[in-house]
Amino acid sequence: VVQGDLAHELGVSQSVISTLASRHRTTGRVRGRPRSGAPRVTDRNDDQYLRTYALRHRYATATQLQARLRDVRGTRVSRQTIRNRLHRFGLNARRPLQVTPLTPRHRRERLQWALDHVTLTIQQWSTVLYRLHSAFKMFRRLSAIELVFNFLISSTVFE
């Protein structure tokens, strides 16, 4: 059998067949030789369980997922292993954005502004120009956000 035909039949490249044939001639088997590194702790079923659980519980931490995997599947792994597996599935940890809560004073002022402007007509609104410059600066640990609003009111803007 020609390697190219076999490769086509199996749906792999010819180099794969060549490598396996060469390995079989050298070692008498087609499996790769043992390599350095720790053996894999989770199997395919553990990984699938972890993925499914993480998707259903989006806010679960690595520690919670670690405990869940240990309790349900009996598999003990590190938090880093949990993060590595989730990363392989494209599930990356993100901190929820935290903003400064509104104070009672802010709420009163917002309500008052809305009440003062609720009766404006479309014509009156057309003379107001809102220029919004938002500068978002997110610091990993500080979770600080800076928003800069410039409201320019001009009656001559649309003339």
C-alpha cells in the first residue's frame, strides 16, 4: 500500500503515515516515546464536566470549581489546573466592572434634572449639544473608572 493512498483513505497527511511507519521500524510500535512532564490529572470526562458546570455557573470561582470537581467526580486538581482547562475551552476569568455607587445626593440631583427637563420639546432639545468624551481607564487591581462628561449648551450650534 502506498503511503499517499493510505493517508488519503484515513484523512490525514502523508507525513503522518511516514512518521508512524518510521517509528514502527525503529521501536516496533507506533505510540510515541514517554516524555517529560507530569501526567495529566483530568480525563476527557472531567474536562467536559468542568466545562459544562462553568458555563452553567458563570460566576463560580476556580476554588469553587475545584471543590465541585473533587466532590462530584473525585478528581483532585489545583486551582491553576482548573484555570488552564477553562482557558483551553475559551472561558477566561473576568472581573465584573465595579463602579462607584450613587449617593442619595446623586440620586436626588438626577431626579431633579429629569423633572426639570421632562417637558422640553423636540425643538428645544435640538438646541442642546451634548458632547460626550468618555475616557475609560481600567486598572486591574483598583477597578477605577474615569468618566469625563462635557455638556455644552449652545443655542447657535444648529444655525
